Amino acid sequence: MSLVMAIGNKDFILFASEKRKTTTNILTKEITIDENCEKIFKINKNVLLGYAGDLDYCKIVTESLLNNKMNLRENHNLTYKQVDNFIGARFKNIIKQVEADPIKYRKSRAYIVVGGVEGGVLNLSSYFYEDELKINKFILKCATPKLITLSSGQYDHEEYFRGIFSAKPMVKIDNMKKIFNKTVMNGIKFDTSINNNVDFKEIVLKES
């Protein structure tokens, strides 16, 4: 699966991920592993996107956005709200197709998070699809960081992350990166779906 974390407050948003992708061939059962799979993206200076779970499923939801094929306008002009609305509508449409014909389409677990600036304020949105689609939206108006975790469920990475942060609650991007690195190094001992090849994307409104 994956490990992707979105951390944000009124001053910044940080997306962090590891980069392993494991694929099993349905017919041959052969397993292939990609150790350098991108899971977080900076659409432009104002919008971040990340995903985890069934990465092929996530790519179907996001491909026209990431491949710059949207009809709205060029990606560098897209706003957080436009990207968030696109992801929500696209996700719902694909789920409708899958659930209408489960024989033709494979149902899977997929998780997407969007972060960005809208009206001078930072926002986060999460889309978690398992048995049903669950959507959460957060306006980041305080200094206390909000954490969204997308993971395989093999191990509670979020609890480990929170444990380190509570021992040293310094709300700075560099500290969050260090905690994520420690979380990954601990997590690879228990979660075979992740590696220690980490990636970060960020938006900063104000240096904390």
C-alpha cells in the first residue's frame, strides 16, 4: 500500500511520503516492486496532492490533473478549490461506475489528500474509499497541526508519529520532516508495503 502523511497548520502544509509500490499480477500472481514511485505532487505553488492505497486506482482519479489534460486552464493557474472539486467529482463518478458493475470493474481501497491555499488560508481535504467514500475538509486557522495519515493499516504509523511529536512539540517543517523520517525508519520493521525512500512537498505561508 503506502505511507503518506499530510501535516498542516495556519502557516504551512507539508506532504510526506515513502515511495514503494508493490504490484501483483492477477493472472500469474507475480509480484513486482517499484522503489521510486511518486505519491505526492505539487500541482503549483498553491496546491498539493497525495495518494495511497491502490495506486492504480488513485491514478485513474487523478491522471487528467497530473497529466495536465484538464479543460479548466493550465495547472499553474488552478486553485485549491478547483483541484478539490475536481477530485471529489471524479472520485464519486468512478465509484459509481465501479459499484454499478463490480464484475467489470475491480473495487479497491484508495485514499487521496488535497492541500492548498484558498483566500489566503490553508486547507486540507481527505477522500478515503473503502466500503464507502468518506470526505473530510479542514480549514487550518490555528497553530496546532492537523495530521492526516494514508497507510496500509499493517502498522499504526500515526500513533508512532504522534508519540515523537508529543515528546518534542515543535511546530516547524524541519521538525516534522525529522519525525516523519523516524516514523518511516521505525515503520519499515513492521510494514512491508513501505520503504525508506522519502519525499516531501510543502507550501509555506509564514515561517514559523
